[in-house]
Amino acid sequence: MKKLGDNPFHTLLVLTEKPGTWAAWQLAAVPLVLDAAMGWFWSRAMQQALWGWGVALGLLFLAAADWALLAALPRWRLSFGLPQPPWLGLVGLRWFLTLLALPFAMRWPGLAGGVLLFIQLLGWVLAAYASMVEPFRLQVTQRCLRFAHLSNPGAEVRIVQLSDLHVERLTLRERALPSLVADLAPDILVLTGDFLNTSYNEDPQARDELCHLLKQFHAPGGIYAIWGTVEVDHPDFLRPALEQAGVVVLEDRSVEVEIHGHRLWILGVSCSRDLDADGVRLQTLMAGAPPSAFRLLLYHRPDLMPQAAALGVDLFLAGHTHGGQWRVPGFGALLTSSRFWKRYEGGYYREGDTHLYVSRGIGMEGFGTPRTRLFCPPEVVCITLTGEENEP
């Protein structure tokens, strides 16, 4: 039996893990109470019982539609999160929007009611798109970088990065990855952490399915990985699966790779809660790298970029932010889980001679968060290195 933690949100998730529990039935009554209360508010404010009945029944219908959507996701093998927490979030958001619309409805009843209905229905459409469509729109981002000190000018090295797989069970998204990666013909494949989802990071079946997925990847220069955040990746649990799949895990160590006449020094730094300590470990690894070698850093979070640039890392590949996972057009990520917020939210950056790419990742956040992406599709990164001179 799972233990109830000190975190009340974690306790709520454990209590509602199975739809048949008493706590789950209690939660099912929440929209009944909230929506009945909202109907009463509207009937009193509009001085018409018909308005109250319409609002209450409309909110109950939307709550049922939201539940049907969330409950269908694991049945259709699209995602496997708990439906109760995001459902309660949607119920609360719809209730709040309806409350905000009430003052406008008192002045412009028809217009405000129509706009509110449109917004509420649009919310369901966006939720369906964000959970059933966009998470499976795998995109490939290709970028060519030129470095004067690569050993063999003119010869290319292709590095493919996969980040934040967050495997729960293999879905259409993960099943599409092997052929997509094979078509890119990587010389080196790198995995930058967060292999299983938080809710499944001690789940043997999830680990077995991850191993099955990783066994389908091939790269002549090798497959290299680093651990993600300590809350997500449990090394003792994951290490056998990665080793069985032929993945070289770089736990605060470096490895030299020679391919197409190029000499690459790949440095892997494990991600801890102490960024300063991680920077010290990077400094130690950099001290052992030959000055003439190309230095490729793998570290889960982009927050190490200032230290990497100061130490002369050539290319830094990271993930962790998911690109925000939910983005607002014209603004970008709202949340990034980075101490620098939007400074390295996703994509390509350069500071001095150090190049950074922050992947949007493949999977989505776990636990009670909704398995959704909005304006932020999953991403496979393909970076081609050449030995030509740097562009101005």
C-alpha cells in the first residue's frame, strides 16, 4: 500500500488513485455542489429561475464531457494519468469563468450568455486537442553547427537527441520514434534524462517497455545517456534496463568517441538539487578533457549554461523544460521549471563560443498534472556538426 506523504496534494492523489474509492465518490459530488450553487447565484442575480437551471445543467454537462475525455485517454492508450486531479481543475476553472461572466450577463444577458457558452465549449475542444492530438505531433528540429577545431574539416557528425521520454506505457508517440530516428541516421544518439514518468518511476512494466523501446535504437558511435531530475529518474531501478538496451550511462564521467575522423569528448553530469555542486563536477570533467577535443556536455537542466560557457564547452544538450509544455502564442512558455524561467525555455542559444540546445522533449509531466501539450509539440533534435570554419 502506498504511504500518504506530508504533501497534501500527494495525499489527495493517492486517495483518489482508484475511481472506486470513497474519496473518489466524494470528489464526484464536488461539481454537483458547485454547479448547483452557481445556478442559484445566477437565478438570484438575473431574477429568473430559467437562467439558474440553464447554467447549472450546462456546467454539469461540461463536467461530464470533461470526465469522459479524461477517462478515455488510458482506454485508448493515449496517456495514463489519473483523471480526477485534472478533472477537478477543469471543474474549478469553468466555475470561475462562469462567476466572472455574471456581472456582464446582468447588463447584456444574451451577448454575455452566448460568449460564455462559446468559451466553455472552446475549452473542451482545446482540452481534447491538447490531450489527443498535439502530444502525438512528433516534430524533428534540424540544425547545422560549424566548429573550426573539429578534427576532420568537411566531414559531418550527426547527433540525435531524445529528452524527457516520460514513459508510462508505450503509446503511438513512442512507437513512432524508432523509425523516425532511423530515418535521421544518427552517428551518435544521446538521451538527456527523465526516462519514466513520475507516477511510474518504480513500475516494472513501464521499465520493461522503456527497455523494449531503447533496444530499437542504433547509432554507430554509440548511445549515451545521463539521469534526469532526482524526483523522476531512480538510477538503481533504471540502470539495468538501460544497460540491457546497450545504452552507456555517463554518471559524472566522460568518454572519448572517434567518428568520421572527428574526436569528440562527451561529458555526462548527473542532475542533483545542488546546481553549484553540479558545476564543480563539470569543472572536474572539463579539466580531464584534451584541449583539442570537441567537448559535448549532456546535462538534464539548461541551468548549467553559465558555468558551461565559462568553462569552454562547445555544445551543451539539455531538456527538462518541455518547452513549457503549454505555450501562449507571442509569449511562449508560462512555466519552465528552471531557475532562469524563460532565459533557456527551449530551442537554440549561444553564449560566447558555447552552443546550447534545450529540447521540448517527447513526453509530458506526470503525477496529477494533465497529460497535455498546447502550442508545444514533442520534439526530436538532430544536430549536424561540421569541421568548417565558424560562421560570423
